[in-house]
Amino acid sequence: MDMKRINQIVNNDQKFDIFYDDRPVWIQELDYGNQTAKIGFVDNFEERDVFIKDLYEDIN
């Protein structure tokens, strides 16, 4: 995912299906300097810092 798209997602009230490593996630916060995101996994309470480029969207 690129920075332009991640900004569109976090600044929008709609629901988007975002994934990391084939698992659905929600974005908690962004670090633009390091181009990372703190994510939470939908299926449990695990949190992780990941590169924004490693996130992807299900557009189906």
C-alpha cells in the first residue's frame, strides 16, 4: 500500500478491508517518518508495527 492510499483510508469514515500477512487488521496509528503503521489484528488482541508497504487492501 502506498502513502496516498493509506491517508485516504484513515481519513475516511467508511470501512475498508485491510490485511497484513493474510490476516485482517485495523490501523491504530501511522508514523510517516518511518513509513510504518501500528496495527491491531481483528481476530485477537495482538498489535504490531509494520511497514505501510506491507499492508494491502481487499477490493472485492
